[in-house]
Amino acid sequence: MSFINKKKSLFASLFFLLIVLVSFYFFLEYNENRKANSFSDPVLRLFSPVDVSLFIFISTYFFGLIGLVLSFKKTALFLQLLQSFCIMMLLRMLCMYLFPLEPPVTIIPLNDILLEFSFYAGRPNLKDLFFSGHTATIFLFVFLFQNKFLKFFFLIGGVLVGAGILLQHVHYSIDVIVAPFASYISVQLQKYIASVIKSYSTSSDLSSK
């Protein structure tokens, strides 16, 4: 990929990310105000909730920032991360739309300063459940990095974040269990879409010569 193509891909990916994030912002408002279903989670019934918001916040952004910095060193990997994250967010909106859930009755709302001043816009957001965005985001790095040490490092991070979320009853157990699979699907979809675009671009270049 030439420098010009990389630059175009980066701008396109950032623009796509902006559209997805704005869409997610309005979707959360819609999702929070509609009727949803609830159920008794057998896993959450095993223990009382504990407020570990600070642990979840530190863990999520610690591993997230490290992954972001490491991926930024390689343009192709950074583009893959941006595009996979966008797909993951779209997939999350689709899942929340198809499977609306009321929060667990024992939930201790997550105190995340960055979310409260961005997507949540100062309002309580408790229904952004299926699946866990915190957990899925960290697991993206597990499937994006090829280095075995980094894979294990982010695997530990994903498990810690997921465990903290369950401990606080922020999500149902199914939300956390599904999150890694959603991350894997997002990465694989990104690879497939990128290969299709590359193949189409190559064929177009050849036909124009």
C-alpha cells in the first residue's frame, strides 16, 4: 500500500469512525427509552455485587491505551483496528436492537467519567447491555496482534475487565461471554471486507491499463 493510499484509507476510516460514534450516541438515547426484557441470571445470583468502577475504568483504559499506542506504530494494523472497532460498534448496536434488555436488578451503575461526558451525555445509561463493549474492545487486540506475548497480555486484560463488570453486575453473564466472539467476528469481517475492496481495486487498475 502506497503512502497516498494509506493516507486515503486513514481519512476514510476516521470519517467512518466519526459516523459510527455519532450514530451510537443517538442510538443509546433511543435504546434507553424503549421497553426491554429482563431475566434472572444464574451466574449473578451466585454473588452480591461489589462496586469496582475504579478497577474497571483503570483496567479498560490501561489496556486500551497500550493497544492503541502499539497498533499506531504500524499503519496497516492501526487501520485494521479502527475498521474492526467500527464493525464491532455496528454489531453491538444491531445486537442491542434485536435483544433489548433491562439491566440486572442488582446492578451497581458503572462510574466511567469518559463515557458520562461523551456517549452518556450526563444521563444514566443502563441498557447498553448485549454485548459488553468494554470487554469486546480489549479482546479486539487479542485477535489483531500476532505476537503471542501481546495476545496473552490482552487476554488477561479482557478477562480482568469482564470479571470486574460481572462482579459489579453491570452486565449479564451472557453479555460478557459473547463479547470475545463479537470481537473475533468483527476482526474477521474487517479482513474479508478489506480483501474484497483490495481485489476490486486491483481488478479496476488492471482494466484501466
